[in-house]
Amino acid sequence: MATSEDVARLAGVSRATVSRVLSGTANVSAATRQRVEAAAAALGYEPDVAAQSLSGARSRTIALGFFANDLWALSQLTRPQYHFHLDVLRHIEEAAAKAGYDLLLPSRPSSASSDSYVRLLRSRRVAGAIMVACPPGDVRTRALIESRLPTVFIGTGPCATYVTSDNTAGARQVTEHLIRLGHRRIARVTGTETDPSGQDRLTGIRQALAAHGIPEDPGLARRSDWSVEDAYRETLALLEARRDLTAVIAESDMMALGVLRALHEHGLRVPEDVSVTGFDDIDLAAFASPPLTTVRQDAGAMGTRAVHALLSMVDGAAVEPIVLPTEIVVRRSTATPREPAPGEPAAR
């Protein structure tokens, strides 16, 4: 196996320089750093992370938190409504590994005090933390914001440093798409009230309606818990009360799948009778029946930018919140609304 002495010889530097570069503590020129990293890669050299930890070198571990931060949380990741976040986590892992960092999933804090979680992370000598879709009221969120531990939040804002999508613009774009097609009776199935991304998407819907002089109709609004099942149930209830709608905006693709099933069970065709849109552009969206018009979030950029932002913070740099652009993807689930049949309810 290659040793640090082999790397030093190939790079033309001292062993101490190799150790400092690979542990992230060296203040060296970019050329020297590149030479050491290239030599290590050529020789297949892997630094002893345990030895670095004992010697007090810079930590190469990032704490990862999401949802509820325990085995229950891991089981929840398999639920369909978290499909998008699974993709984000995959890109976090890839970016962290590429930078030479491991991920740590800490256990749930032993107490509800705001500082117990930070003490736990410091005892594990993590370089920083990345928190994915953690509620603003979560004890870990409050503790990390109050601490000096470098932390990046994904999908949560505005709090500290975060990476998120421009949810408001995306929802506004997809609503305007429906309005341009001629829809005026647009229903919405939104996420939970406490979720910042859901609230931003609702804001975007309202902005588009207001900009086109379309009054907001409370009777066409239903709130879901982001799951396929609950969106399905809420759409059934919506259809029992209002059959005059011509389009439904779902705040996630998984919710849109529940909407599609409810419409099908009521004998309504998509998009001939009702247009449907989602949000996220998960891989299932293109395989829905019909393929789903949606708003694309860049899961790859979200995970990768979060890791890069955190490592910049670890190096002492100030990092501004990152808001990634979204893009509307038009597929076959949206179309011009049909003319009402004789005797069909008019717009309310």
C-alpha cells in the first residue's frame, strides 16, 4: 500500500505538507495542493482517518440530519412523498465522497434542550452539518442556528445558510401556464402549513392568479400532508363538492399521482376534462398516465451546492443563501379546457 512518504516523494514535497494538504489544514499554494492531490490519486493513497482524528487534524466527517433523525426517519425515506429528497441525499453523498468526507447520521438527541444536539455533534468531531427538509421548529434546527457549528439547511429557509429552489417562481410559472391555456377554475392541493417550501409555492400560485385578475376561490383549495394517499383523499373530497374545476395544481409530483387516481375514479379524463400539474420532476413524473406537466427542481445542484457551501463555511468563508432556479416541464397532463356541456355548472 502507498504511504504518505511515497506521495511526498512523487509530489516533491515533505511528508508534513502531504499530511496538512490531505487533512485540509495546509495553507499552501493551489499548485502545491493540486500536485499533492494528483500524487495521492495516482498512487491510490488513502489517509488514515482514525489517525487524523486522534492527532487533532481537521475532521473529515459531515453530520447529516433529515426529518426525524433516527431509524424511523430511515424508514420514512422509503415512503413515496420523500422520493425527491432521496435524490438530493444521493448527490450529497457523492459530493462529500468526492471531497474526501464521510457522512454521519447521528442518533436522536437524548434531551429536548436546544444545545444537547450540538454537544452530541461536537463530541463526534464533525466538521459541520447538512440538514435536509427539517421543520423550522425542530430542536436541531434551533440549536444549530444558535451554535457556531457550520451548517447548511436544504429546503428550509429563511434560516442561517440554506440551499433551496425558487419555489415561488416555479409555482407562479406553472399556474401561468394553465392560465395561458385558458383555465380559470383552478383547484390546488397544497402541502402542510408549516412547510416553508409549500408556503412559497402557495404564494406563487396566488401571485399568478392575482396578476391575471382571477379571484382566489377558497372552495377550490385543499391541504394535504404531501403523501399520495392524502392527496388522493383530498381530491375525492374536492370533487364531491366542486365538479366545475378545469385544472388541479398539486404542490408535488407524488401528490399529483394521488390527484390523477382520484380524477380517474370519478370518470374524468386528463387532460381532456381536467388538467393536472405537479412539482419536483421526479423520474416517475414522465411515466405517469398521462406524463405529468411539472416544475423541475435540480436535485443534483441542490445536494452538490450544499456540500460545497458547507466546506466553504468550514474554511471560514461567509456563504450567502443559495436559491436555485426552477424550470417548467410541459407534458401531456395539461391542455386547453373543454367547453362546458349543456347543463354543466358554470364558473363560480
